[in-house]
Amino acid sequence: MLKSFSVSALILLCFVIFETAILSNMLFLPAVPDFLLIITLYLSVNNGRFFGVSSGFVSGLFLDFLSASPFGLHSLLRTVIGYVAGIFNKTLNMAGIFLPVMIGFFATLMKAVLIFVISVFFADSVVPYSLFSKAFLFELAANSILTPIVFKFLNVFSDLILLDPEKVS
């Protein structure tokens, strides 16, 4: 389990650097696709709730250190999303394209709803998504389309990042 978590954290670190250093500086993108969310979904659905919560927290912590958002916001969001995605462990067949697209779509919507709920309590420091803005719709579409692609990419590393089925809870 330690090996799987370490390799997963290394993959998350590489993608957070890619997301924050490269993708965020591309001016032609209305919004940055959330690769960390997609990776957290993959790890959660395949490894269970505990691994989903852990990887969600770590990916959020990486983003919290590298973004200007309030510290802990991304950790909270991704921990909750990792837990919810981990509930579907052993129940979903992720081999196709349609189901990963739907998971990416609903996880992005869930992220927007959670940010809205948090912004109600912390209106001065958290800005919610405008659900019909060009940026949010682009992120929603990009996450949905990229989810099966990233899942296939992560399947290459499945021996390193997936737990044995009997250890998954």
C-alpha cells in the first residue's frame, strides 16, 4: 500500500506542476482542465474510499501550496470527492468510455456545487463558479473528455498504483 500511495503521490506531483506551471499560462485556454481531479477519481474508483480520501487530500494539498486560494480549500474539496468516488469501488466497470466521461462530468459539477456551498460561508475569500460561464463550461467539457484518456494513461501504471483487490475497502 505504501508503494502504491508513493507512486500515486509522485504522479499527482508531476501533474500539479504540469497544471500550474504550463497549462495555467496558456492564454488561449478559457479554463485549465483539472487533471488532479481526474487522477483522484481514478485512484478512488479503483482503490476504494480510504485511498480516495488520501489521494484527494494530497492532491488538494499540492494545489493549496501552489495556488492563491484559501489554504485548505482544495484539500477539503478533493477529500470529499475522493470519498464519494471511492464509494463506487467494485461496482463500476471503468473499461469503457461512457462511464468515465460521466464520472468526470459529475465530479466537476460536484466540485462547483461544493465551492458554491463553501462560498456561502466564506463569501469574502471563495469565489464560486458561474455555472453558465464560458470558463466553467470549458472545464466541464474538458474534464469529461479527458477523463477516459487519463484513465487509459493511468492503466499503464496499474501495477504500481492499484492495490490488490483483497486489500481494497
